[in-house]
Amino acid sequence: MLEEAKFCKFLDKITAFIFAYAITNPGVNALRTPVYDEMVNIVNGGEATFSKYKFNGFQARTSFENYVFTNQRSATRSMITWYAFTFPNQNLLGLSEIFHLEHIYSKKRQEMEKRLKN
């Protein structure tokens, strides 16, 4: 019963908004108000625009640059999972699948050798 093109557009917008908001305004409770407002827009026949919740470009960039992406942070795991599924040949995983991030280059080694650039 969903219009696929509109639904995909909505998913793109809300995914981008949630990732940015998770970095700039951490905490699940912070997301409730903007997401609820956009759901009201949709129910009333409008589009999700998040226009009342635009980010300050400088503050958002600073938040991302200062954010520490660690294994313990939900945003890190979510972004890596989302990124993996941007590849068309990636098989879907089961809902009960648990993800673990592997350290392929030791943090301690990087601190001592400082060889990684990116």
C-alpha cells in the first residue's frame, strides 16, 4: 500500500537525519520530537522535510570531526551496517545477526608508529 518512490525518499531523509542528529544531539530521547513532528506531517498528507530541525553547518561539521567512533557507540555500528548495505550485491542478513567490529590495525600500534594517514 506504500508508494515505493516516496517511501525510499523518506527512508533516505530520515536515515541521513538520524545519523547526523545522533552525532550532534546524542541520546534516543533527543530524536523523539523531530521524528514525531515529521510523522505528523506524513499522516497529514505532507512530506518529511525536517525543516524545523536544520543543522548549523559549522556546528555539525565540528561535531563530526570531534566524534570518536568506537565499538561501544551505536552510531558506529549502525553506520557501518548501513554502509555495507549500500552495495547492490550485499546479501541481506538475518534479523538475529549480531555484528562485531574487528580491529584490523591495532590502536596501540598506530599510537606508537603513526603510519596510518586515513
